[in-house]
Amino acid sequence: MELQELVARARILFKGAPKRVRVFELVNGKRSAKETARKSGRGLSATLADLQKMKDMELLEYRKDSSGKIVRKSDSV
């Protein structure tokens, strides 16, 4: 996927959604979704929905271990 397409997708997803932008800024591969929700001031279900939307638009990839399984921390991605 080209950078231009990623930028277009991000504009669509983040337009008028400052809290969703904050969630995206907090994602670093080390924080759990619970920690991200706590720091962004959003509920866990809203944060998980935002993360899923970002994943669906290919703006995020879940972290995987050496066997290819998604890394979970505190029972959260």
C-alpha cells in the first residue's frame, strides 16, 4: 500500500474525532488497550472499537510473538 493511500484512510478515520487521534497517538506496541483507554480518557469498549477500525483500515498491525499469535497483555491486545 502506498503512503498516499494510508494518509487518505487516516484522514477519513480521524476527521472530527480528536479522541480517536489520541488513541492512535498512544498506541506504541507496549501498552495494552486498557492502558491506552485509561490514558486517553475513553472507555475500554470505545478504545477497542477504535483500534479495530484502525486495524481494518490497515493503519495498525497487532503485535505478534515468534509463533505468530497476537501478543496479549492483561487479557487485552
